[in-house]
Amino acid sequence: MTSEVINADVNMATRTTHPPIGILLREWRIARRISQMELALQSDISSRHLSCIETGKAQASRETVERLADVLAMPLRERNALLIAAGYAPVYAESTLGTPALDRMRQVIDLVLGHQEPYPAFVLDRHWETLLVNDGARRVDQFVMGGRALKHTNMLHQVFDPDDFRRVIVNWQDMAWRFLRRLHEEIADVPTDEKAQSLLEELLRYPDVPKNWRFRDVEIEPSPVHLTVLRSPEGELRFFDTITTFAGPRDVTLSELRIQCAFPADDRTAAICKALAAEGGSLLSIQK
């Protein structure tokens, strides 16, 4: 990508779709709880210059914009947005998983999904949309849902919708709040993510969601390990999760991917998952 200021036509177009850099900087400073002076000092620029950038009286250089983004710990997508708002071309590509540039990364993802067998694994984007699942996830979903297809592709909607996966979650309140708390944290980390904020509002409208879940600081009983307990034809299945992300990605898509793996929390759950794999996911009763 060129580091030159983008041409006037493109610059004019981006102004209509992206807020001014000053608005973005103030939003991020508030979210990070950092003053204008602190941000200026840590970015090695004068507070007066930063003030002029925020008010639109001064043009920030590309180097200055990148330093500001570093101090504010902005994700790659938002760094691109900040550069565009300042009149520069974005730096970080946003590729699909199928693009040749990400072939090696896709192989790594497939390797993780395969190694997780016979237990479930899911690849999610930053808004909890399910992009990929392994066979273990398909088998467990079909088993506990009695062969009924999931209504949503979004994992949070699956958990919160009474007509979807929520119907088989034994410890729904604990699991739902745990997931919602993570969404709260993601919104706090990326305050400009309007889609995440809309997702939160949608979840809060589902039946029997406590009103105080709208707030991030709700206290729940601490637990060293959070379990997902599922109702099945063979009794309860109990899992705990791990999340894998890519370290130091230079692509927007990779930076937002996470691989969520479910591990059996007891021998009985492990045995049922193995038996499902051996039976090809049959919904017939599994011999203990």
C-alpha cells in the first residue's frame, strides 16, 4: 500500500462514510480513559498539536496517526478507519479465508479443528458468527437437538433464543451471562463497533433476560472453570472451553478470528463424544 495521502476524489468519498479523525480520537480516548495530554505525551507529540488534530485545525501525518493508534491499542480494522479518517490509505488487508494469501493459515485452522476431534470446535468472527465447525461440533449439536437444525448461525443468538440451542442448555443463566459479559468487554475494547452494540441490544430483548445484564459490572458468583452443561438423550454433557487466536496478525480477518474448542469436563462426556464419532453421529441410544 502507498503511504501517500489518497487522492481528492477518494478523500471526499471517505468523508461521507467515516467520521472525522477528531471524533474517533476522542471516542477512543474516553474508552481508554486517557487524557489528551497523556495521549500526546505517550505519542511523542505536543498536546497543542493533538488538540488541533482533534478540532480539525491540523493535519496529522501518517506516522503520527500510527503512533496514536499504537498508544490507544486499536485493533487493525479500527486502525484502518483512523487512517482513512485522516486522509490516508488503509494499511491492513482484509482477506477472506478462501483467498490464496491465507492458504497456510487456513491449513492451520483445519489442523486445529481436526485435532479437536471427537470434541467440538468452532471458528468465530468478531461478532460471534460461526464460520467453520468440525464434525465433533455437528455430531454433538445434532445429538442434543434431536436432529433439529440450529436456527441461527450466530452463536450468541443460538444461546439466547429459546427456540434454538438455549432449549438444551441446563445452566443457561450462567452460560448466557458469561457470553454476554464477553460481548460487553468486546464493546468496551472497540467502542466504535456499532454492529456489536446492536447485537447486544438484540440479545437483551430475548425472553427472561435479566434487565441488569444491560450493564457490564453485574457481579456473579466466581468460578475457576465455567462449564457448559447440555441436556441430551443420554443425560447431561459437560464441557469447558478454550479460545485460540492468531498472534501478531497483519490481516484484519485473521486478527478477528477465534477458534473455540470444547473439552469434556468428565469421563462420561468424553465417552459419549467418542461413541458418537464411532457411530457416525447416530441419534440412537448409545450403550454405556
